[in-house]
Amino acid sequence: MSKQILSPLPGTFYSRPSPDQPAFKVVGDVIAVGDVIGLIEVMKSFHEVTADQAGTLVAFIAEDEEPVMAGQPLIELA
């Protein structure tokens, strides 16, 4: 059964800390509770998105730099 990590707030989703840095996580990575999986930008303020459940990253549901709503799925875990 797959699990999803949801956006805690509305804003823009970023999968990497900055454009010249690698992504926080990539497909196939093992995710532990508390791992940073991305950032949400709200009015020039960046908020870390941390995993609230563990699993293996199967897919990004939200694209990098995509606007997201609170409660919207960001990644899928197996």
C-alpha cells in the first residue's frame, strides 16, 4: 500500500535547497520520519517539509517549482 507526504501549507514546492544543489531526495531513496524532502516557499520565506512517515520514495507527485495547496500530495512512498 502506498503512502503520501502532503504539503503542510500552500506555496511553491522546491525539491532542492537551491538551483545549483542536488535534490533533497530522489526516487528510490529510503525516507525516515523527520527527513527533509523539500521546501515550501511562502512570500519569500522557505519552510522545510519533513517526512511524517517512513518508506521508499516511489515518485514525486508535485513537480519542482510547482505551486501547491495545503494538503496536496508531494511524494508517494512504498
